[in-house]
Amino acid sequence: MTSMGNALVSVRNLRKYFPVGGVLFTKAWVKAVDGVSFDIYEGETLGLVGESGCGKTTTGKLILRLLEPTDGEVYFEGKNVFKLRGKELREFRRKANIVFQDPYTSLDPRMTVFDIVMEPLRVHGIRVEDPEQFVVKLLYEVGLNETHLYRYPHEFSGGQRQRIAIARVLALRPKFIVLDEPTSNLDVSVQAQILNMLKELQKRYGLTYLFISHNLGVVRYMSDRIAVMYLGKIVEMGPADEVFENPLHPYTRMLLASIPVPDPKISRSRRRTKITGEPPSPINPPPGCRFHPRCPHAKNVCEKEEPPLIEYSKNHFVACWLYAKR
Ligand code: SF4
């Protein structure tokens, strides 16, 4: 899509429809992800942002093949993830992983930290010479230490639990990690510590991240590029600073306007764009531009035709009739 380096992950026309009320006799589908395409380059963080229910978590799970798609492809290191079998699939599962939002439910309460961090190695049949030393080293990487080795998850704070979850993912030396709202359940000060740690780990190990969040401020802090999702579609995508300082899509402006940050540029966009309406249901998305019922700039064409995602300026893409040449 661009000439920004090697794509580690390429997503093409990805769709995921969930049947409403079961597969049999279904008449309606939740179009959670509805034709998204993007690349994630080696060593970068792509931020995926949007309101809850916009399809960002489903997108993350599809990329990791934790869900099967309705249509479309995901390529990891050039191979179609949905066609991987046997050894290749196991290798993919080692290289690509996820840190979930809730550190309270993602750790087994009956397992010690040692067992939690060692478990992925057992699953993958990987032996290490000195397991205890191996786990201690990982604990230091995430700001914990040997005194935590044989404790149970309930003995830790939310931030510490998320550190354990990150150590468990690092145990397999992954290349790519989906971070699904990894700090949104944590206090603001703890959030900052974890985000900084994730950035340091990325540098140290050359990790590539897909960072999913509803919080555009946090996404900006973490990301090299940002993709904005609305009702299953990407409506804007570009370098993080560019999207922040020169937001094109009326929905991106609305998201920016809702961030409580004392930034004069943001205040200006806040004056321009009022937050209006609730997101419509992905079961029956509106025709044309899905944002039109909430958009202060909607024109006739917006209700009828879907705007294509076009490159408005270098590496800055937008799907909105205000910018498309017709
Ligand atoms: Fe608003 Fe129309 Fe642009 Fe959609 S296409 S965001 S309705 S101006």
C-alpha cells in the first residue's frame, strides 16, 4: 500500500459477519468487520482506534486467527494465515500473540507465576535449560523479580498482573503482538508505566504491535500510524502526528474533540465538531457512508454511496465524500 518498509502483516478485504440469533434461520448479520485492508510494517506500532463495537477487537482476533473470517485474507511474513496447517500454524502461533484487556480473567488463578509464564513453552514443546532462571529473567524484563515466582495472581495488583501476562507472551520470543486495550482497566499512573515498558520492550526485541484502544490520546502516544475504525470500516489512516494534527474525517475530529487534553489545536476542532448521536447498530448499518446519521457535513450522496478509502496526501488515507473526486 505504501513504501514504508516491509509489511509483516497484510490485511486484505477482511470481513467477519456474525449471525444474529444463531446460524440456522438467521436473517440478520452483525457486520463486525466489513472489508478492511491495511499493512503493519516491521518494528512499527499501528494504532487501531474507534468506539466500542466498531470491530477493532474482532479485527485483532482475525489477524491472529482466533476467529475464522467470512471473507478476505491476512498475510503474515507473506503467508496466508487462514491457510496455515500443522507445523506452519504452530510457528505462527509462536510468533504472533495477544495481550488482553483484562488481567483479572486472562491469568489462571490456580497457577503460580512460574507456571503461567512456562505454560506457552510447554504447549509448544520448547525446552529451556534452567526454567527458573528463564522465568526470573523474563520477570525482570517486565519490572517484577524472583520474589514473585511462586505467588498466585490474586496476590498482585492489576498492573502487576498485566506485567505477568506480558512476560507470558514474551516467553515465546514473538515478533508480533496484538495489544487489545492493555491498560484501559488500570489507573492512569500505572497505565503510563505499562505503556512505557511496552515501548522499551518493542525497541529491545524489535517487536511489531497492533495497539487497539478506544482512547485516541493513548493511541497517539503509542503509535507510529493510526487507523480509525467506524462500524466495521476503516475511515481514516495515516501517520499518528498527521492524523492528530490534520484530522480529515468528521468522525476522527469527533473522537479528537472528546479527548480531555489542553491542546489548542484540539480545542479548535472541538469547536468545529460537536459530539452527536450514538453509533448506529452494526446489524443494519446505514446505507452509503455509515457515519452519515451523525455527520454534520452529510450531503445527499453520503446517504446513497459509500465513499472509497483514498490517499488524500502522502500515506494519509480517508473515506469521505468531502475529499473524494467524483
Ligand atoms: Fe460525513 Fe459524507 Fe464524509 Fe460520511 S462521506 S463523513 S456523511 S461528509
